Amino acid sequence: MDLILAVLLLVVFLLLALEVRVQLSTAYRAGKKYPGPKAFPLLGNAHNLLFNDQQQTFQLPRTWAKQYGDTYRILVRGLLNLNAIRANDVEPLLSSPKLIDKGLIYTLLHNFLGIGLLNSTGPKWQHRRRILTPAFHFNILPSFLLTFQEESRRLIAQLGQFADKGTPVALQPVATKFTLNTICGK
């Protein structure tokens, strides 16, 4: 009985330590500046997401956007999610040379992709970004316009076939093919 009580107290202590760590984090303090649904200790907003069917889960962000405005926050398992609908709200974050640290998922990609522009940070990211930026200059993009238009028409035609028949379609392979055709040419 004493062992069970000790383990239970240890678990409670670790959960409280995790909650204190979350609340002291920079992301959490920054996220508190944005409106959002009430977050409970330890759970955050997980209680809002549990036990929903697909339609409810799909509608939830739209409901929150109406209720809290164009930019709102949710907190799940200590991770802050800032949902921004207008580009103006995220422009300072995306254009900042300092706010480029990547999340955990990117570190998992290191073995698979290596450390390149996608998952590097700091001076390495800035150097590689500086090299790549001219390739995406506005004067270069119009030369690809015909390819974009042609591949978009093909995508619409392909999806139209499914829509006309009323059959469901797995979008991932369709989107992958569209992306590769657009980037590499057919």
C-alpha cells in the first residue's frame, strides 16, 4: 500500500512539475496574449478535442474563429498552437530571422533528410535561405505560370471525375502527383 501511495505521489508531483514548466515557457506566456478557449491544467484544451466525431472536429476551429477572432490559441499537452486566419497576423513571425527554431517533428527528420534548409536553424538556415532566395524572385515566377495553370487544370479535371461520380478520393496521392508534376514538369 505504501508503494502504491509513493508511486501515486510521484506521478502527481511529475504532472505538477510538467504543468509549472509549461506555464513558465516562453511559448505559453506569449500564447496567453491571444484569446482562446479555456485551458485546464495538464489537459490544456484536450477536453475540447476528445470524443468528437469528424464533423464536430472539422467545425470546432471554425466555431473558435467566430468566437475568438481571426487569431486564437489552443494548448494541448503543453504545446501551444496559434491558429491565424489572416496572413498579416503571422507575418512578423514568418519574416523574423530569430524565430526560426523548428519543432520536434523536424528533428525526427534529420536522419532521413539530413540538415538542410527545411530543418536547420540559425546561421546555417540563414546562409542557405540567402542562396535560395533569388530562385524565387518575383521576376522568375511568371516563367512558371503556364506550368502552374496547366497542372491546376489537370488537377481540377481529375478531381472533377470523382466529384461527377460522387465517389470519395484519397487526396494524398493526387496532391503528391500534382506537386511533383508542378515542380518537375511532366
